[in-house]
Amino acid sequence: MIHRYFVITKDKKDEANAFCNSIGAEGDTFTVPLFKNQVHTHYWTGWLMTTEQYLQMANKYTTNFDNYMETLETLGLEVKNGDDE
């Protein structure tokens, strides 16, 4: 099993959640809003997946990281402190 953090832009949330469900996730996976300069710009997901699921995710969503701190620091994002709209 592999645990990775994937990041998408805010406008891709519905598409990304549907894709994750098509490869075996259940429900919404991209639910955590990320902010840049207090503006909601991205979502992330971090879940334990099979190698096959990881390969499918990495092929579709190339912005992925080993851990949450690497994700936030590399992209200059924050988990909160912004307006969710």
C-alpha cells in the first residue's frame, strides 16, 4: 500500500472525486481546502492506496508528494486561514 498526497486546483474537485471513485475510493476524496494568500485555490487528498491506484492517480494528477508538510511547503499553500469560497 502507498500513501501519497495529491493536489488539484479548486475547479477540478468534482472531476477528481469522480475519478477516485472510479478506481476504488469511496465518497469524496478531495475535501481538504488549501489556501494561498488566504484565497481558496486548491484541494488535496491523502489516502492509502494500492500500487495500481497510485499509478492511475499519478498518471492523471502529477502533483503529488510523500507527506503533508512537503506538499504545503513546495506549493506555498496553507490548510486554513482563508475564505472557503
